[in-house]
Amino acid sequence: MLDAMSDAVIARLALADAPAHVVDAGCGVGGVARRLARRHPRAEVTGLTVVPSQVAHGSALTARESLEARVRITLGDFARTPFATGTLDGAYAIESLCYAEGDAKEAPIAELARVLRRGARFVVADCFRVGDVALPRALRPLYASMCRGWAIPSLPHLGSVTSALRAHGFTRVTADDVSWRVAPSVAHVPFAVAGFLARRWREEGRLSLDAVRRGNLTAPRSSAPTARTSAIAS
């Protein structure tokens, strides 16, 4: 399912069979960046992450696949990139825009609008809030619990994000609701975390349940009533 999401994002970039420079905004350890490089042998990908350990791990994985000449995992903020204006041929953010501040996530949108060349695409795959910007009072505690569990300031609001995209010069803005296609993956998260804890117990004889793992176990419970849609916007 993760591969299918990655493939959908890569396809929406509509890269030509020509040299291209693409930025992965919030790349983690660079799995999608390497997948894109394998699909497009003439493309280069720069992945930005604010986590030093992800740079080290992602760079090692990239070297293992002999892709280090075309895939670079670097320490950087996707709202303040090192790229010159109008120089990139594509950008994407997979489940990373949610780490920016605000409902519209305007800072990274403005920055990527600056660095993309005219006609280049920016594709986002994330969990969005829809409807009114303000949540009903009854849902606010669930929403706060979910955000704490996923360690995010807030989910992007679909209407606010699409408005920000248009305001910063993106045209033909579209959003595809893929909620039902990703719901099994979200539901699987607690089981994945439980399996990880069970392996730790077998290997180390102890159960390590820190705040992050507790959040991963509880956040999916609050996601359905508060997030309400997952989408690919481009």
C-alpha cells in the first residue's frame, strides 16, 4: 500500500524522460526518493529532513543501492530550502506537510512555489481535515490527542491548503480523496507497533513503551472522526 501511494505521487509529477531535479520535502530515510530515481534514471532527487539520524540512515541505504550519485539525503527545512528561485523540476511531500505550522501550511507552499520552475508540479499526499476550519467542540479533545500521538502541530486543512496553493501561483489544483484506500494502513499501525514491542521483548527481555510508541498506538483511534479524509493534492 505504501508503494502504491509512492507510485501515485511519482506519476502525478509527470516527469519527462529528461534530466530533472526533484525535491522530497520531508523525506524521512529517502525510500520514495530512491524509488523515484529507479523509475526515472535521468532524475536527481534531493531529500530534506530535519532529523540527523535519518540523514545518516538514508544515506547508507542510498549507497547500498548505488544511487548516491542521484539521490542526496540532506539536513534541511522544507520551508527554508537552499535552492535558487525557479530551478527545480518537481516537488512532493508525502505525509510530511502536516509537520508544518498552521491549517494552510503556507510557509512550505510559498517556499516550494519560489524554487519550482514554471510548469513544474508539487504533489502532496497527506491526511487532511475537511469541512469547516474550526472543529466541533466535541471532537477537539480527540483531535488534540491524535496530534500528540502523531507528534504533529496540526493536520493540514484541505480547503486552506488548496487556497494557499492557488494564492502562491499554482494552477490546475486538484485533490483526490483516497481515504478508503489508506484506511487499512492506518488501522494496521497499532499492530505494527505491537509487533515491534514483541520483538524487543524477545530480544532484550523488556517492554519499551515510550511516549512516541504510546502515541503510535493511540493516535489511529482518534484519526477517523477528526481527520475525515486522506488525499493526494497536486
